[in-house]
Amino acid sequence: MALKYKLIVSDLAEDELKRLSHRMSKNRLIKLREKILKTYINIQEMPWMYPRLYYEKKTKTDFRKIVYQNYIIIYKIQKNQITILRIVSVKENYLKPKLLEIY
């Protein structure tokens, strides 16, 4: 199946993944990276299947999120392109307007 959407992973998302994985065992890191790569393929095939990101009294955003174990992948769909914006821990307050306003 040909993928319809070009996928871009932001430098910030890559940096966050490195930071989050810094204290993981090698095996756990390999499994996490494999799952994230599979998730990227799913996003490219069916970007609309994941829920929109809401915050403050159900204010809808243009962002979507995927929750995997203790991590949240935040992305945005624009025409034929999907941008992975953030990969954050579920413990972080990723809904702070400051964290998303650059997008």
C-alpha cells in the first residue's frame, strides 16, 4: 500500500525522544523505537484515526495525539504532509499553550 502522506519528524521531537530514552535499557529502547516507527507508518496510512488534542474546556486544536505506554506523540496534518511535533512523557504538562504555540 502506497503511503499518501509525507512524514516529517521535527528536530524537537527527535530531541525529546533522545531525552526520554536516555535512562532506558538498550532492549527497552529498541522496543520503543520499533513501536514508534510502526506508529509513524500507521499515521501515514490513516492520520485521521487518532483523536484530536483538546485542552481547557474542550477547546479543539489542529493537533492529534497517540498515547503509547508512558509517551504521547503529538502531530499535525497539513495537506499531504504529517509533522511529528512532540514526543513527551505522559507526566509532562504537554498542553501548556507555550509548548504548542510555535506550531
